[in-house]
Amino acid sequence: MRKTVMSALLVLSLSVLSSGPAGAAHAISTPPVHGGTDAVLLRYAKDTWRSMDAMVVPATGLPADKVTGDLRTRAKVTSPTNIGTYLWSTLTARDLRLISGADATTRVGRVLTALERMERNTPTGQYYNWYDPATLAVITTWPDSGDVVRPFASSVDNGWLAGALMMVRTAVPRHAARADRLVNSMNFRAYYDPAARPDAGTGLLRGGFWPDPPIECNVESDYAGTGTTVYSTCHHYGAPAETRIGQYVGIALGQLPRESYFGPYRTFPDNGCDFGWQEQKPAGSWKTYLGVNVWEGTYGYRGMRFVPNWGGSMFEALMPDLVVPEAKWAPKSWGRNHPVFVRAQIEHGLQEARYGYWGFSPSNDPHGTYRIYGVDPLGMDEPGYTSDEEETRVDYGYEGCRPAQPEPASYGNGVVTPHASFLALPYARNAALANLAKLRAGFDAYGPGGFYDAIAVRSGAVSKWYLALDQGMVMGALGNVLANGNLHRYFAGSGVEHRLRPVMAIEEWDVR
């Protein structure tokens, strides 16, 4: 996540081996990776881990937000998301034998020590969005600009961190108790508004809260249930984007009602012009799950039917799938949707926009700023995220409410980010490998820490930065592919699968 917070970022049996007496590290034994495409992916993992390692600040063991392409200069801020992606990257590096079990245990222990010392909101136990990774202090002044930063607790950022801690308590026995104490001290009820969907009989998560009155729109509230006032965002997360991680974690920890899983709209319903602002008129029907009324709507794109996310980006669609085995636990909904969404991103890049490449997701802009990229027709928001720097948009209109606009005659300088291809690996392995190989051959897109963050494919400009968020997605995807779902297995432990999987399994989407 960047300075401006986006509101919208196991089948294998593993044996736990003790390397020695009390105080010794624990390691997870995995089969060696060998042959063909696995060797290519393992090389990507080795190089990507080098960038993650370069982000670590020696004084505290925490990762910085990003590092320059030469691996020499780190950012002076970090976030709960960055810390979470570093934790699961460390587990993956261990499982792929890029580092030893003892090294991984030491690294995880240092992160937990830092987390135990860092200032949090009391009594919710939620971490703030930005910290100095060298001193652990909450950021109140942005280092580069001097702008004032108001401490803010995000349901998404805390969700990613909590998800990683839930993995640690399964994957690193030596630190299981510490990780468990930390994650159970994080109260996700702090974000839950039970009255947000009175039409459906359930609630939604808010984006987050400030401990002190902000200048932004806010709602004075007591979501922690302790009599302590916080100032919550006016907006809720009402669409199934990457923001669903906070909901998954809250249900898995027993802090949120199971019914809340069905609160976010799959699409907004076809209800006259009330929701005529959305990207297109959905097709679907009403269904009831756990007593909650759900409009099971889908959008259409070039012969495909799918459930959109907010902006049409790959990380909104697939980052939660790194942590929660969505395709396995929800085979009739997410399991159907993910391959269609990947196919649609490929279709846009190769056929509609004719960039010759694909993979559109928020990333560092090649010209120096962090920007949101996606495929406009795949998002619920009508303005949507665009795939090029020129912000070429599509508006199919909404019958009876908003006229359609002519489709673009051409697209501009498309921006492709490699992490999107890695996220797509479980659903289009050969296409993802081919896209990555083509990016590496066609541009100066690969450095000492793996693929750089983004490439403008028509100008050839490359963003030569490594971001903890994006490299962490790469490492997570490679772990799940090469170590047979290691992150999924770790997250599922301690009763999580028992609480969450039955809720996810009952829903069915008409996607194809």
C-alpha cells in the first residue's frame, strides 16, 4: 500500500523437524524442486527473495516499503501489509530451501519482537498504517515531503498482517504461542458495522478508523465495544475486492458473524437506475445463504461471464487467494471465477488493447509514482482502473439509465506489472510463464532482485523499484505453486478451515 491508502493492498504432508535442543530452530521438510518450468520458477523465487532480503532494516528486522532496483536504498517507511508479505515470503524462502530453517526462525522472531514493541491502537489492538522500520515509531510526518500523516488503522492492512501471523503459528512451532497472542489481540470487530446492509440482514467492514478526529469524512463510533471512541471511515467495503481479507480473518478468528461473508455485493443488483452508475447491467438472480439475501449477479466481457472486483485489477481478484485457498474452499464461486478473470485479463492485453503483453494491477508507475492499473470492463466502478497511462476507458452504458459510449479505437502506453502474471500461475501457468519470458526478453525488466515493478510496453519505460507488497505477492504465489500450497496449509491451521470453509463452500456463481 502506498502513502494514499487504496480503499479501495495443501495436499502435501510436511514434516516438522527439530534441528536441536531447546532454543533450536524448526524447519519444514519439502521435496526438492526439479525439472522444466519448476526450475525457471525456482530461479525467479531465488532472485525475488534477494529483493525482499534487501528491504530488511538490520536494526529491527522489519522490511521497508520498497528498495531501489540496485538493492541499495530503502524507503524510510513500512506498513502492516509489508510486514505480512515479508513473513510469508520468509516461510516460502525456507520451504524452497533458499534459506535455512534456523535463519527463517530467527527472522520471524525478530519481526514478532518488533510487533510486540510497536505502538497500536488501544483497546482494538490494531496497527497503524505507517511506521519507521528503523525506530518502530508511528509515522506522523512523511519522510520525503514533510506532509502530515494522521495515524490510521486499516481493515485491509491489518488483515494481511493477521493472515501472516496465522501462518506463523502453524509453520514456526518455536514462535507459535507469540504469533497466536498477537493475532488474537487484534480485534476486527473494530471495523464491523452490523447495520450496513439492513436489506440483507448483515453488516459490512468499514475501511478503517482514526484514533483522533480527522479532516476526512468520519463517523464517531465505538466499534471495539469498550466505550473508547474511534473515528471510522464513512465508506464500507461493499464489493469483493482484495479488501475481503479482513473479513476472512475476522470470521476465522470468530470475531465476525459468518453471515457477514455474504454482505458485500457480488455485483450491485439490477434495480432500475438505483445502481445504474455501475460498470454494466448485471445478469443474475436472488439467492439466500445463511438467511442473507444475495444478488448473484455477473458481468459480461467478450463472451465470458464473471463476478467483477472494484477496479478490474489482478491483485484485487487474486491476492486473497494467496492466503485463503479460495478455489478449493469455494469451488462453485471463486473456483469458477478466478480462471475466467485471468482469461479476461489475457484477452484484454493480447486481443482488445493489442499490447502484446498482459497483467494489469496497481504498481509503481514507470515515471515515478504509484498508480492503479487494471482492465476497466472487469471492474464494478464505472470509471474503473485503466490499463494504459492515457487512461483509455470503456463505458458500456446502463440500459435506460446511462447511454453507452463508443468503444476506444486504440489504447495507449499499456503498463504491465509482473506480479500479475505470478498471481495467475495457478490458473494459466503456461500463459503466465510465456508472458514473463517475453517481458524479460523484450525490456530491461529484470534485475538483481527479480522482475522490476512495472513496464510501459509501448515506450519501454521500466519502473526500477522493488516493492514489498508486489514482491511479496510474487513470493507467495511461487510458494503455493512450488511447495504445494504451503501458505494455504499454514493459514488453514488452528481451526481456521473449520470456521471459514463451510461458509465459502455453499455459494454458487454462474460464471463461465
